[in-house]
Amino acid sequence: MATPDTSSSSSPSSAPDTGEVASTSRLPCVVIPASWRGWSLLAVFLLLIALGIWPVIGWVNQQSSLWGMPSLILWSYLIIFACSGAMLLGNRLLPDEEDGAPREDERASHE
């Protein structure tokens, strides 16, 4: 009777390859901005995060109303639209690819 080959990595009982173990135990890489545009967008996003934390919301959550809405609702609308604007600004300011190549719509508009 022939004995099964247990040296292949496809068998479930074999130990995983060391390359697989190293890739699963690596921490994610942190991307640091390289230009003034990247740093300014990072500052905008950090400011938006700071404006949405609980102590700031506690200051805004008053009994006053403006245009018939409580101030907390207006603050949440401001945060939502500011986040959307920051993401739109990030898409416009930063290149789409790492090598700085223009996007497809920009190529078509220049031709």
C-alpha cells in the first residue's frame, strides 16, 4: 500500500509556510503625507474629528433653536456636510495614483 505524501503544503495537517506566517503577523503600514496638500487634508480631517467628539457636542447641545431646529441637529448637519466637502477636496487635490498620473477624466479634458 502506498503512503500519502505529507510534505506538500496543500495538506491541512502540514505546517504553514514561514512566509504566510510573516505576512499575517505584520502590522498595517501607516501612510505619512508627502506634500503640503496631504498635510493640509490631514489637518482638516483631524479638525473634523475634534469637532465631532463628545465634549464639543456637549457645548453645542443647548436648548437654543435656530431656524426652528435644535442646535445639535444643525451641528450634526454641519459636520456631515464638512466631511463630505473634505472628501471632495481630497479627491480634487491629491492624485489618484501613487505615481501622480492624472485620472482618466483629466486626461480626456486635456486632449
